Amino acid sequence: MEAIVTNHAKQRTKDRLGVSKKIADKIANKALEHGITHAQAKGNLRHYLDKLYLTHKNANNLRVYNRKIYLFRGTVLITVINLPNNLINIADKIQKNIAKEQ
């Protein structure tokens, strides 16, 4: 799958990840391919993704990747938000388990 990045998402990637807008496409593709999906999330992380899904109805594909949450509409990246500090450990453990399986 090839991710399409909106101008808003490019700006948010620059602001929140500290990388240039040119890198946004590459990061979006990695997040789409390797990010934690809702089905893979557990516990409080899953509950937080549920809340985000219900508040951002345009985003139907949420991915957690490298301590950030990527909100996609299909394969179109809408925005990037920071993962709350209390969920970082959970996301890191799940990400590590996914990497072992692949």
C-alpha cells in the first residue's frame, strides 16, 4: 500500500517529528506498513484508540508507530499526534512483539 500524505499531515510531521516535509511520505508508508493496528492494540492503548476513532470520525485507520499516532482515512494520512506518555510502554512492548513475529 502506498500512503498519500495531505499538506496538513506534512506540516504535522514536520512539527511533531522534527523532520522535513519531504520525509513525510516515507514515514507515512512505514507507519502504514509496520504500525500497530487497532486489532493488535491491547488494554489502555486500545481504549485510547477507540476514543480517538470516535472523536475523529474521518479517520478510519489508526496506526501507532514510533510513539506517534498516525490517523489515516484509508491510505490517506490526515494527521499525526503524539502518543500520551502513559501509553508509551505498552506501545513499545507491542511494537517489539510485532517485530519479532516478522
